[in-house]
Amino acid sequence: MSAIDTDRLVQQVIQLTGAAPPRFMEGDSPALEQSGQSGGIYLIGLIGGKEVGKSALVNALAGQSITEPTSHGPGTQIAVAYVHKDHQAELAELLEKIVPGEYRIVTHDNSRLGRQVLLDLPDIDSRFSRHLEVTRRALRHMLYPIWLCSVEKYADAQPQQLLSRVAAGNDPANFLFCLNKVDQLPEQNGQATELRDDYARRLEKLLGLPSAPRVFMISAIQPGAFDLPELAKLLAREKSTADVEQSRKLAVRRRRDSLLVWLDAQNLPARAEQLRRLEDEASELISQRVGVPLLERILPEILDDPSYRAFLTDGVLARRVGRWPIVNILHGALSPLRMLVRENAATSGTFFGGAQALVDGHFPAAGESVARSVQSAFAQLHGSHPNLPQLYERKKLWDSMEAEQAEGRLRTEMVQTIERQRKMVMDKLSGRAGIISPFFRVLLTIGALIWFPVIQPILHLILTGGAHWKTAADVGMLLVEIFSAQSLLQNAVFLLLWYLLIWALLRWDTRRRVDRLLKKWKSVERTDPGLSLAACALGWLDDLLDPIRAALRIVEDLADRIAELRKEEI
């Protein structure tokens, strides 16, 4: 897992749990950065407090005076680096990035120390915060710290705290531990050995090591005595590329192990189980208090309301009738009567308000409202699950205002669904004009208006032999006979019934087709969820539980990624 992925994992866990970040990832952490070293060089640094002899030891290891010992005053104030001249530019670039303007470089030409950089850093117990910041910054790039304590300061708490934080991101196998000023101890009574063993046991406990580490007993003012020659020999030859890479892998593994310890402390499996129980309880409670009334009472009432079918049917019927001459005039004349009948038959209270009035009319008032049911359900969950407020920080459904807004969203979604249904009906059932259909529509309307009052009577007289058109009087008689009040009244009544029949057939066919679509839309599985009121209601119910389910998905995803992290090979 890359550094970016690790940081993202940690941030997601923090957002979920509210925990503090791992100590080695804090902004002021001195832990080694995951990238390890820079270029071909590697850093060895002396870490210690004031007056523990860091500068004297650096000079002893280098074999020359590269930094002035300080027994009083502010102590070492900047990073002093001892590096081969061939790597001076590379080191300068690194230090300028880490501690800009707060370093000094001393070069040498010892080929056996080509890539090794020896650093003398400011005191970790300096009263100047900037000094400690320089040391922290350098430690983030230092693969091999040398922890130096004097015999009188080895039990101080501050160096141990810093050591613990550094060890969270770097393996103690890369560390060296030294006790300086051993020359001040009495040579008899084994006091030096006893002090060394005590310091080693403290380090073993502090760092959680399987055994006590090696502690070098040295005296910087007596370079040839005690363990200093052995330490100098150890540092007098640069490490191979393979050794540096192995040390880097140890540091990365240590960082990963520290991260896993922190992740284990967040107890994600228990959180996941807690969220599953909350999801089960919330799902059952919401289903009983909100889902059952919504799906078994409110929704069927809307679907069975004549206004609902009329709302879907009217637009397409008007469009279809509009293509029939004369019948469209009859449809317009009948509209006021039809509206009055529907208004009286509507169970939602009004027909004229459209989809919004249809939906609003079927939602119960305050005492039995959907909002009240939502509020009471989440109030109960709020009392029994302390983590619920964190999950519903942006949607506090136990508050009346938030619950009313949730009901408002449901109404809006149902209105939008009905509007989509109406549009689908219009698009699907209006049909195209075609080429042949207009001919038959004209034939059955305009043709009927010409045929029944005029052509049919004339043909009847001709075919029965009763037509005598020898004189103008005969033609006049024929016209009087055709356009007589009795004939016109009979034809008018007949044509009215004829056009009513066409209108009724169109209305019946339109309702039949709409009913077929409504039957399909009543099923959640067989239709587009965007056209089903049941699917709309179920989706809204799911949205009420979405914060819980989203948190559970995040926890499960984090658990999977942590499992992958455990399997990674460094």
C-alpha cells in the first residue's frame, strides 16, 4: 500500500471514529518518513540533550573538530553535517528542504565514508522550541539515529518520549544507544555495568523489544577507552546498498506495524457488529412505524383514487381526441361536466391541484403524519444507540423539523414520479399521426356529417325509385324534405349519438391502455423504479437508513483494506 493510500486509510478511520491520528503521523512527529532516504546518501545522527557530549563525540568519531563543544549557553543551534565532498551538493539540497538555512556542512575526502552523513543536531531538551523543531525535521529523514545520554541523564523522561515517537516509524534495529561520560563513574563496585544494564532494561521495556539492546559505554574525552573504539570502527565504514535497503525495509515494516497497532485499537470489527445490530433494529422499527402505513394504506389510497387515473388519462385523451374533427368540440363541451363529476368522486379532496394535491390529500395530518412516525422511530433509536448522532450529524431525524423535511422529500419524489408517469403515458399512448389514420378519422366524422343528413336520403330516394326531378319544384321538394325540422332533428340526435360513441370508444381505449400501464407500475420488480410509486416509497425508506448502511460499508471496506495491509510483504 502506497503512502498516499495509507494516509487516505488513516483519514477515513479518523473520520469514522473521531480518534486522534497515529503519533508517527502527527504534524510534529519525528518519525521516519515512509520514503526513507534521499538519493545515494544515508543519515546517521546524534540525538541527545544538553551537555551529554554530542559535539565531543562527533569530533571523536570524525577525528577532527567539526563542531564546537558547548557546556553552557543555548548549545548546538543548527544541524552540522559531516559528508564526503562528492555528496555535498546532494546533502545541501536535502537539508535546504528539511531545515532551510539552519545547517552547516563540513566535507571530507575519506572514500570509505562516501555515502554516509554524520549529523550533530540541536539539543532535544533545549529551551528554544526552534532547536527541537530542527531535530524533529532531521529525524524524519534519518535512518540511523544514535541515541546519546550521559550517565547522569539516562533516566530523563524527555529523551525517552522522543525515542518512543521515533521508534513508531523506524525499527530499533537501526538505532545505536550510547552512555557518555562513563569516565565520571568509579572504576570499582561495577557501577558502570549496573547502570548500563538498567538503561538497557529501560530501553527494552520502552520499545517493546524481545531482549535488551546493546548499550555502548563511552567517554568522548577518552577516545581510546571503554567502547568508543568499537563504536568508531562500526561507523568508520559505510553501509552497503543492500544493508541500507534492508534497514529501510525494517523501518517501513515498523511503521506498518505501528499503523496496525493503531488500527487494532480502533476496534473496527466491533464497530461493524454494532452497526449491523443498529441497521437491523432501525430497519425493523422504520418498517413497522413508517413503511407499513405508507405501503399498505397511503400508497393504495393514491393508486385507487379516481383522480390519479384521471390525471394520467386526461392529457393523452385530449391529445387523441384533438385529432378527431367535431369529436374534439364535443370533448371540450363535456369538460366542465367531467371535471365536476371527478371533483366529487376524488378521495384526495380536489382534482384541480394536479399531482401535488393528489399526493398531499392522502398524507395524514399531524397526529398520524409520516413525519411524526419518522421522528418517534429515530427518537427511540437515539436513546438506545449513542453512536446514532454521529451517523446522522447532518440529518437529525429525531427533530421535528428534520422529520418534516424528510416527509416533504417523500411527497416531492412521489409527485415527480406521477409526473414522469403522465409524461410516459403521453409519449407512449398518444401515437403518431400516420398516413391512413387521418383519412379514416375524417371519414368517420366529416364524412358522417355529410352522409347521414344529405347523401343517405338522396341515395335512398334514388334506389327506391321515389325521386322525380323533372322540374325545379321536384328538386325543391327534395331539399325541403331533406332539410325539414323533423329530418334535421333526427339527424342531429343521431349524429350526436354517433360522435358520443366515437368519444366513448376513444375514452375507453385510452383508459384500458392506461390501466395496463398502471398494473405494470404497481409492481416494483417489473418496471423502471423511476415510474413506480412503490419503488419510490421503498427508495425513500432506504434513504432514511442510508447513513447507517454507508457507515457499515465504510467499516467493512476499511476492514478489507486492513486485511490486505497485513498480507503485504515489505
